[in-house]
Amino acid sequence: MSQSLPDLVDIEAPIFTVTVAARLAGMHPQTLRTYDRMGLVVPKRTKGLGRRYSPRDIKKLRLIQHLSQEEGVNLNGIKRIIELSDQLDVAAARIAQLTELLQVLTMDEHVARVFTAGMEGDVRPGRGLSRPAALPAA
């Protein structure tokens, strides 16, 4: 069985039933239901309240399987690892957004800097400004 799913499918698309997701993750369907109750992997629900797992959920299930069976991590530890991983993903996405914004702002020569920092850490008004609004007079 291949360890990766095709890139042709939206990674967030809830398309796999419990039975199929369990088979793809190498688990028993009841294990997936338990993980859902614990909040480890919470699938989307159909109108009839059936569980539908996304490729991202399958990846997370495989991670849980690896951590528990290969690394010996208990379920509370796995839950914490997943929480921290999710926080890291959010932070990385925010860093990417801010980096893109910074590139746009530094490429535009018409944008005045609010302040500049000297080599010794001193803060001075930026280009074209007499005093930054955020800094009080010295």
C-alpha cells in the first residue's frame, strides 16, 4: 500500500467513510471512532451525521499510528503533539503572510518608513518623516 495519496484530491475534502479511512490508515474503524470522541482526529459530518475523513485526516491517523506503535507515545502525548503541530502550522502560515507583506512594502519606494534602527540599536525617524507617530519625543 502506498504511503501517500494522489495530489489530485483536495487535501481537505471529506471523502472517505470510516471503513475506508480505517483501511487507509491501517486501523480498525472503532479506533477512528474513539479518536473522534477524544478529539484527536475529528472528521466532517454528512447531513445524516456519518463521518467523512479527508486526506489530511488520513495523514494524521497515520501519524498517530506511528507515534503510538513505533515511538511508544501514549494518546495524551499524541494529542499534545498534534496540538503543537497545528499551532506550528498556523504560525508558519502567518509568517508566510507577513513575509509576503514585508516584501511588498519594501519593494514600494513610495512607502515611507515609520522608523529605522541604527547599528547600536537606536531608533530614528524614517525617510521623509520628522518624527514617527508611535515614538514620543526624546
